[in-house]
Amino acid sequence: MHNTFENFPKLKRHLYSFLLSVCCMAAAAGISLLYRRCMPKPVCANIVMIFLFFVIVVSGLVNSCLYGIACSVFSLLWLRFLFPPRSGYPVMFFGIIPISVFVNTLTSHLTAQAGMIAEHRRQLEEAEKEKMRANLLRAVSHDLRTPLTAIIGSSTAYLENQSQLSEQEKTAIVKNICKDSHWMVNMVENLLTVTRIQGEDLTVSTDIESVEEVIGEALQKTKIRHPGCIIHTKIPDQFIMLPMDAVLIEQVTLNLLDNALRHSESLAPIELIVEDAPKYVFFTVRDYGRGIPEDILDRLFDGSGRAAPSSDAQGNRGIGLVICETIIRAHHGTLTGHNHGKGAEFTFTLPKEKKESFL
Amino acid sequence: MNPKIKILLIEDDRDIVSFITTSLTVHDYHICNAVTGREGLCLAASLCPDVILLDLGLPDIDGYQVLERLRVWSSVPIIVISAHSEEDEKVTALDLGADDYIIKPFGTAELMARIRTSLRHSFVSVPDRTYRALGLEIDLEKRTVKLNGQIIHLTQTEYQLLALLAQNSGKVLTYRTIIHTIWGPYADNSNQILRVNMANIRRKIEADSAQPQYVFTEVGIGYRMRENENI
């Protein structure tokens, strides 16, 4: 059973090669016959050329060199049939065989080389992806170390100096630990979502989901995370369903809202706008704060654009955005960020139709 | 003095055990701890706890198995503690009979709220036939829905869906459970029809369907209705 399976493609390939050779030879024979009949003074060399051309075609398209040799032999026989034997025949015979063998080796060598180049390119791409992943990991570990240091430091200080600390100071320390650990939870959540984007070609498994439900849950979570925040939403009245990985899109919305609340340095309400266009749905998070600093505007999504120095635990905007961008790209959408004059604005799009996954 | 409410914690991580034990003891619960699944099953049978907190990653037997074996003979509220945020895991746990789930890391406040909710469910022996929360009132006997005194007109399916959620208010119902209950076991498992009905219900009862007050979405898992205030 297994063996037949193994042999099957081989058999198919041989059948293909055989048919191809037969077709080519038939074509060559036909043309040469026509030439012989129609031309008043046929020249033997022209016919040899026709055959040589088809032998090279066969050698180029077929892997095994046997077919090329068989074709050459056939051509010689046909030549003998069209032009009765002359004195130079054996010379021609022994001349054409090495030519076809040579062409064969050359073409098969070329095919092998093309395969090698493709393989090499694939490896390079893989390495590129691996590098991206490693960069992300490095940046993340770096960002995780900061709150961890703070947690370890605060808890050690608490344990070692319990007796000297006032109640107020103790509360302050524990509050700090609590804040840092919450921040780490967000971070880890972000990392977990990245694992949902599957390896090689960065695809996500999408399902038809309701936009208002996903946005609704993101809003609800944001309100738990930032009690008292005000978010104005504008969502079209009609019910929109889109293919997406709901958890990931929720994470993107959460990150964008979180960024707007943390980094705008303003208490003005932020806006979440959903717009329905013919091919895409647009999601916009707009804040009325200080905007995105000019110097990181053009490298928002490459992970280096940390909005704040990394000693500041709030500086996870960079990583959050890299993750958002990866998620949206995996959905075949786009994520853009710019300043709208009174603050920052981030917009992502999601296509309405499910596309075949490619990147 | 009322006897203390007994809670069985089946969890193997010592830090988590100590944190939960401390916070629950402070809130005047009586807590017992099992570190393995087998021990948990034994204690559940001998102690008859009021609530079980079950960690899915146990050293000896799979958490799902513990859940299944418990459900054979007991209807005690079970809250699953899970370290993963994969939806499939939560859905499986809920479909196997867990009442609720909570994901690590969680805070004390969240844990307390979940315990109170599940206790409320188990203590109600004869559920009142009216659901009431904020301005919404569902009379399950007369089959009427009122929002701030105004009667809301729902289609047959929409009413069934809302009533099902209301009868299980506070609990997450998975998409599969809802579809099987309302459209029967042979219904298509795609959730689209459910989503559309839910969207229509929300258009009728919620002021802003993106910020629902009554029916909350648990993305990838199911729906949860606001606690019934009429218990």
C-alpha cells in the first residue's frame, strides 16, 4: 500500500516524460516530412537542425537523460528514412549522441541549481522571520525585567525593613508591587496572543465574528483596567460581521485604547469609531492629548520606537504596537498611526472578505 | 452562629493555595485543600463542600477527568481555575459541567465575586419566575419582557434566547450549549444565527449595543447575563 503510494508520482512523471518526448518527436517528424515534401531542394542540415531543436526541448523539460538519448536515436533513424544513407552517416550518429547527452546534463544541472536557489531563499526568509521573533523576544524580556526588578526591590525592602517602615510607607510599597505586577500581566497577555499567530506564514484562523461584540468586550475590559475613563464610541447601526480571530482583534483594540489612555497625558475623552466601507471596515482610536512624538512617528511599528525611556514601566507602547501591527497584518489589514492636530490617532482596517492566507 | 461555608480547593501550587486560603479565611469561609485530583475527589465525597475550586493542571489526573467524575454524582458549584487563556479549554470545562472559570492570574476581589455568584445559584431552591436587573424585567411565566415598564416585542427565538440566559444569569453559557438548547442538537454549529439574534436583542434592550448592560459577551466562549437581582 505504502509502496504504491511512493511509486505513484514517479510513474506519473515517467508517463509525462514519455508523452512529451513522443509529442516532440512526432512534431519534429511532421515538420521535417512537410519540409522534405514541400521544398524543391531540401537540405539535410536543416532537418538535423529541426531535430536538434526538439531534442534540446525534450532534454530541457524532462529530468531523465534516457529520453533525450532515445529521441536522438529516433531522429537519426528518421533522418535515415528521409535521406537515404550516405557516407557521413556514422559520423553524424556519433556526433549527435554526445550533444544530446551534454545538453541533458546541462539542463538537469540547471534544474538542480534552480531548486537549490529556491531552497536557499526559503532559508533566508525563515532566518528573517526567526530574527524578527528573536528581536521581539529580546525587547519583551528587556521590558519584563524592569517591572520585575521593581517588584523584587520593593518586596525585599519591605521584608528587610518591616520594623522601621510606617504603615503608610508599607501600603505605598505594596501598591507599587501590585501596579507592576498588573502591568506584567498585560505584557504576558500580549505575548500569549502572539503565539496564536501561526509560525511560518503568519496566519490566523479566522471565524465570522460580530464587530460590536468584540468592541464591546474590549471596552468593558478597558473600563475595568482604567476606572472612570470616558470613551465615546461611534459604531454603525447596522450589524457587521467580519472574518477575524476575535481574541486577537480584541487585544489590538485593548492595546490601542490602553495606549490612548496612558500616553495622551490628557483627561479628554477618547473616541472609538467604527466605519463601514465597501471592502474594509475601519476602526479608529483617537485621543486628544499630546500626540505621538515626532521622532518616533516613522518607526512606530518596528519595536524600537519606545515612547518613553525603558526605565519607565509605562513604556510598553512600542511592544504593544509591534504586536498590534503583526496581528493586523496577519488579518490582511493595515494599521496606521499619525497625529491629527489635537492628538494621536490610530486606525486599523479589516477586510470584509476572507482572503487566502499569504503574506 | 451560622455554620461556615465550606470551600474545597483542589490545587497543587503552594503559593496559590496559601494566597487563596488566607483571603478566604479572612472572609469567613472554611477552606480545605487537596493537592492531587484523587485526594480532591475523596474530600469532595466526604466533606460535601458548598463550592469547589478546581485547578485544571493537577499532578496525578487530568482536571477535566476530576470534573467529569464529580459531575456524575454531585451538582455542587465548581469554579475552574485555569492557567491558560485558550478559549477551547474554557469551553470544554464549561461543557463538562463547570459553573464558572477564572484565569490565573486573578485578584481576591474577582475570586470572591465568583464564589458569591455560584453560592447564590446553589442556594436558590425554587427560582423566582421573574428576572429583574436594572430596568429590565422578564416574566418567565407570562413570557413578557419589559424595559423600564415598557413592553419589548421579541420574536419567538429572541425570547427563548433571552429567557435561557436569564434563567442562568451570572453564568457563562457556551455558544454550543445555547445553540443545542434552542435550535436542537442537529443545528449547524456555526454561531452566525446566534450572533444575529443576539444583535437584534441588543438593539431592542440595550441603550448602546457596543457597551451592553444586560447580556455580556465572552469573546470566543459564549454569553453571560447580568445577575438576577430578584433572588
